[in-house]
Amino acid sequence: MNAPLARSFRYLYRVPMLAWHVLVDLPVVLLLMPLSRDRGAQGGERFDHRLVRAWSAGLMRVFGFRMRRIGTPLPGAAMFVANHVSWIDIEALHSQRMMGFVAKREIRSWPVVGWMASRAETIFHARGSTESLGGVLHEMLGRLRNGRSVGVFPEGGTRGGGEIGPFHARIFLASVEAGVPVQPVALRYGAGGSAQTVVAFARGESFVGNFVRLLGEPARVAEVHFLEPIAPGEAEGRRRIAELARERIIAAMER
């Protein structure tokens, strides 16, 4: 089967799957979330968090991703830091562990993903705004001190999937002030990370364009590597924590 025909065939069955997941599964999740908050915890996980994980895992399946988790996410209060490839990173991470993400404010207006992100404890940040960053750090610190987890992409944006950029150290201030561990997470798409550039935004590609393109892509594995955590006091200062987290993610990507 040639590539255009194969892509058309995948759209033929994935579009109905996506419609069901958005029009049926999502309203059910949104209805149950307020009713189940703080109830039905199993193994220390709130039931509404399990709902978010289940819906995110379902969305990954709609897009043809077979999830593979390596390592164990930390329980309780922790900062998870990951390399940033595309919008689907949030869904990949949420399919494995509920965490309140720090994400650019534009995501709030994205179809489906922005709607769900707003209800999944996302902290929205206006990039380039010092005032916004101060508010984000304050919110992160409050959550960590209350025993909750947060997730960040310390590169500050996507980079085409071909490299991992420098980590902005300031975002790690919340973990230092709260005295919680930082767990680096490596996100690899395709066998051995072979599809990083495929999943990433192409030059000039919009969210909708990337969304539609990925919906027609061949099925592939998505690996979420939860790496060795950086314990409070293990590294001196936020800059060293940022460097160490980046080093561990790069090492995992190269394995």
C-alpha cells in the first residue's frame, strides 16, 4: 500500500475514534471529575487523576502510539522535567502520571487539548513576561508545598525534535524552595527515538496542522523514561539541578 493510500486508510478509522473520544469519553470524564475529586483514591492516587490518565492514554491510542514506560514516577510532591517535542508530550506524560503542567498560555485556546489541559491543573504562562513567570513560580511553590506534583518543559519551547536545548534554571527555583525532588523524564517517539523530528512541529506548522498530520501517521511506540531523581540537596543550586536534569535526559536519549 503506497504512503498516501495508507494515510487515507488511517484517517478512515482514526477520525471516528477521535470523534468518539472527544464527544463521548471527554464529557463523561468532565462530568465525573468534580464528583470524584478527593474520593476513591487507590494506591494514593485520586480518582479524578486516574480519569485524566485514562483519557490521555486513550488519546495516545487514537493517534496510534503504543505507550511504553521505563522507570517509576515519584509519588507525592515532585517536579517532573522533560524534553519538549510537541503538544502530544503533555498527553504522553499524563497517560503515565498526573501532574499540573506549566504550559504556554496559547495552549488554552487549542481545540480538545487546551480544553482538557484547563481541567487537568495546568498552570498557564505568558512567555516573555516576568510578571507571569513570578505568578507561575508562586503557584508551583504552593502546589509542591501542599504535596502535589508539577511538570515543566525547561527548554521553554519545542526545537524541531533534533536537539535538546538549554534548560532555563529559574523554573527550578520552586523545587529548591519547596525542598522536593526533581525527576527528569525522557520522551522518545519511535524505536530508539527515531521519530522525534516526525512528531515535532515542522517549520511554520500550526497546532492544527501538526494535530491532523500526526493523526495520519503510522503506529509507533512512545517511550516515557522516568529517570533517576535529583534529591533535595544532591545538587548545589537551581542552575546545577537544571544541568544535571538535562544531562540525564540526554544520556537516556542516546542509549
